[in-house]
Amino acid sequence: MKKPTRKRPRGFLSSSNGKKAVMAVTGAVMVLFLIGHMLGNLKIFISKDSFNEYAHALRTLLEPLLPYRTLLTIVEIALVLSVVLHMWAAISLSRRARSARPVKYVAKKSQATGYATHIMRFGGLTIALFVVWHLLDLTFGVVNPKGFDSTPADRMIAGFDPSRWWVTLIYLVAVVMVGLHLRHGVWSAFQTLGWANRDRNKALRLSAGLLSAVLVVGFLAPPLAIMFGVVQ
């Protein structure tokens, strides 16, 4: 009689809890990046020179101990890996949830659940497409009127010039999607980490919403100020 084969125990990263932990950690990395990026963007309100100095400092961190742009490149690689792992975990969890219940529920999903699902799914795609455009415009200058050889401040001001109102509109929509995505993601991270309970839920939801709102306002302030001539 053939002995039944035993299934090998799954590793932590193969489990649902492991994938949720990956999403929480990579999400935290991206939130920290967004906070730093937002604070840097706000330097355009001080002066063009201040913004240019900030952009230059990012590329010369730890010089001469490290070559030009080394630390920034490491941060960019870590960010890309975080995005890839975050998407991998999200897709894996989504597929596992679907396979766990092959028969659809007769009852309709709540509006809140459907809303969150659409925000996380289509919001993530919108953000990914926007990041590509954003890099081509303000980082590499490929689609920017000033081109790559201009200063970072000049590229930013040219990128959100009133004549390019449609770029500002796309930026606005993308940033709002980031905010909605972030609010739901931060709240989910609180749940994954086991921080959520009846006593804390209200405060944690408020914290997630407040963080998202601050980032949305902080990222929208520079382009709108340029669009309406406050920053020139």
C-alpha cells in the first residue's frame, strides 16, 4: 500500500500572513519615500535655489565616501523592489481569496468593500502609469518643455505651466488616487499588524485619513501654485 505523500510545510512568505506582512513593510517604505518627496517638493515655495540645492543634495549624499548618486540609486532600487513585492503580495492574496471561494456569494458585496476593491485595483494601475509619466517629465525631461539639461526647479515650473493645464489635471487625479489608495492601505496595515481593535479603530482610521490628506495637500500645493502663478 502506497503511503500518502506529506505536503511540505509552506514558508512564512508563502502564507497569507507572510504576504500581508510583505505588503505592510513595503507599504511603509513607500510611505516614508512619499513623505520625504513631499517635503522636498515644498522647497519650491522657499525659492528655486532652495529646490535645486535639495535636488543636488540627493545626488551627492555621502560624497566623497561614495561616488556621485550612489545612495540615491540604492534608495531607488529599494523603492522599485518595494513596489514589485507590494504588487506581488497583493496579486497573490487576491488570487488566493478567489480560489478559496470558487462559488460567488449570492449576497451582494457591501458598497464599502466594492469601493475599496476598485480603489486598490484601478488606483494601483493609475499610479503606476502616472509614475512612468512623472519620471519622463520631471526626472529625465523627455517630455518636459525645458528638457533634461535644465535645472530641477525650471523643469518643475515648466511642467506645470498654465499652458499645460492637462498635465496638472492628470497630476491632481493621480495624487488623489494615491491618497485613497494610501488611506485604505494604511488602515489594512494597522489590521495586519494587530493594532486594530474596538478601542483603537476610530483613532487608527482617523490617523490613516489624516496622513493621506496631508500627503495629498502637500503634493498638490506646488503644481497648483505654479498653475495659478503663485510660484514662477
